[in-house]
Amino acid sequence: MITQGQVDRILQLGGDGLPLVSLYVPVEPGPPGRREFTTRVASLLDRIRPLAEDRKREHEVRISLRDDIAKIEKSLGAEPVEPGTVAVFSCSGNDVYEEVWLPRNGHERIVVDADPYVRPLLGVLDEYYRTCAVLVDKGTAQVWEFYLDQARELEAIRDRTLRKPNFAAGLAEYGVRNKADELSKKHYRHVVGELKQLFGSGGYDVLVVGGHPHEVPVFLDFLPLDLRNRLVGSFTVDRETATSADIKHKVQELVSAHAHEEQRRLADEIRQAKGAARLGAVGLDETLWAGSLAAIRTLAVDDESVVPGAVCDQDRLLARLAGPCPLCGEPLREVPDVIDELTEAVIDDGGEVRHLDVETELRTPQTGALLRFELPPQPAATK
């Protein structure tokens, strides 16, 4: 399972003058998909073999690429055991090799460039929220973590309850029921305290609550404002008959719906910011210019768009077309995907990157952004 630490490390990778190979190979479900995996790996590597034999390239470059191909072939020679996508980043000349598993199928892709191709990686982290889910009733609770298609039980909570709160009648029955209610309230407060500790450590993004239909609303009333703000939904479930797969499916549905709503909200916010205070950018040319100036606070990019472009390694200028840099006059370096360069620049500048995989008004212009400051006029040469 990929972790934020791995992503941070991969973002810092570089060839230091040698090419770095980024490879993404999807694994379809079932035995046929796993068998097809090795064929896909071979096909993708065949695309870059001519680069390793090109005499126009320096000897060190060719040797590094040959070693990359051999290392990837050896490492990915066996059939994978589960569906998803395998991502590899390799620069043998600098002893760089990272291999990670992504929990969703993506597009197969191989890129040879000075920097790692990371957009599919970032897109996965955007899609998956670190979720805390609690299944609760009047006396027990199970607390789960869901992240990147993985589920892990964190703790089980059991508090005192009355076995038969309705065994008497009249005043006795009233007293027993009152005692049962007090015990359930104490239990709910106990569960809330555990949740506050988990979220207080900063480890979780959202909260989901499940349980019996007559108990979940009562528990939700005990949530303080900070936890209520993290709540993305609740569901009803019979804990005695539901399987872990059933619970995982319900949690994923709620979190996915929340993620898509957040994407639509961000797209609307960018449109409004551009029209009102001129602190929004819409379209690739405008966002590339904003990224060149470290002006982007939040970048939204279409998940599937790939656009060749160029960058200036000296001035950090990002542009659609190659040619001389309008700022320093040096030739721009051509890159296979300038949106990938833009996302890395935004991250380096402390901004946030969000990938859009639902239909919004930003999918056609491919990119949009919330800005830190109003942009100066854009040089014509960057358009």
C-alpha cells in the first residue's frame, strides 16, 4: 500500500543528468488479467529500448536505461496477486528504484524524463481519504480505519449495559429504563472520547458512522462540532449479519460521494473567484503562468488530461510550446506532460493539488486554480 512518505520520497527523486523511467502497469482482476500483466510490462519496455541503443545519447545515459529495463523486467517478472496498478520509478545510474502498488486500475504509461512522472500517484491520494468508521450500538463499538482499499480494525469498545431493561413494570420499569439510558449515554460519550483522540492526532480526514437505524441518530447527537464537521455520512447495518466486505462497500460509497461533491464545490469556487476578485485562474495557459509565479494556492486538474509542453529550468517558467524562455532567453526544455510539471511546482511552492475525475466546468479547460495574488500580464511567448 502506498503511503504519503513514499510519495514525498518519490517527488524528490531525480536523475541528476540521467533519465528517470516512470512506469505504470494496470492489473485487471482475475487470472487472465494477472497473466496479461507481464505482456503489458514487456510491451511498455519495448517502447524505450530504442532510447537505450541510440548512439546520439551519451554512453552513461544508454547504460542507465539498459540497466533500468533489465531491473524492471526482473522485478516485475512474476504475476501480481491482486488487481490495481504497479508503479515503478527507476534511474539505475543513480541507484534509484521505487516500486509501489496503487489500489485502482489506471492507464498504462511509460515516461522517460529528468523527473518522476507522479500525476497518477497524486490522483490516487486525492481520491482516497483516510477514513475513520465507527459501528456503534448502545453498549459496544468497533472503530475501523479505511484507506487505499485497505481496512484495519483499530479497537473494540464494550461498556456496561443492562441485560433486560424491561423485566419489571411501573416505577421499577421506569427506573430500570432510566438506568439503561444513562449507561448508553455514558457509552456514547466514551466512544466520542476515543474518536476525539484519533482525530486529534491528525491521522484521519473524515468520519463515517454505522449501526442500527434507531441508534445511529442518537449517537450522532453526541458528536461535538469538530467531529460533526468531519462526518461525511452514516449508514444502517445489522452488525450480526453484515460482513466486513458489506461494511467496506457502504463506507466507500459515502466517502466517494463526498469526494465528488468536494470536487464540484472546488470547481465552482474557482469559477467564482475568477469572476469576482480575480483570484482564480481557468484554463491551461493561465494556470501555467500562475504556477510559474508560485501564485497557486489550490490547483485543480482533470485526472486524465496529458499535454506536452516545455519548462525553463532556470526561471521555472511553464509553457505549452518550446522555444526561448521569454524571461531569460535560454531554450525551454520539452517535457511529455506539462501538467505533471505544474503539479510538482505547486507542491514545491506549498500549494495543494486536487484531481478531478467527475464532470465539472473545469474538465474542458483541463485546469483551474485558486490564487494567492492577482496575476500580472502573461508573456505572449508562453501561450
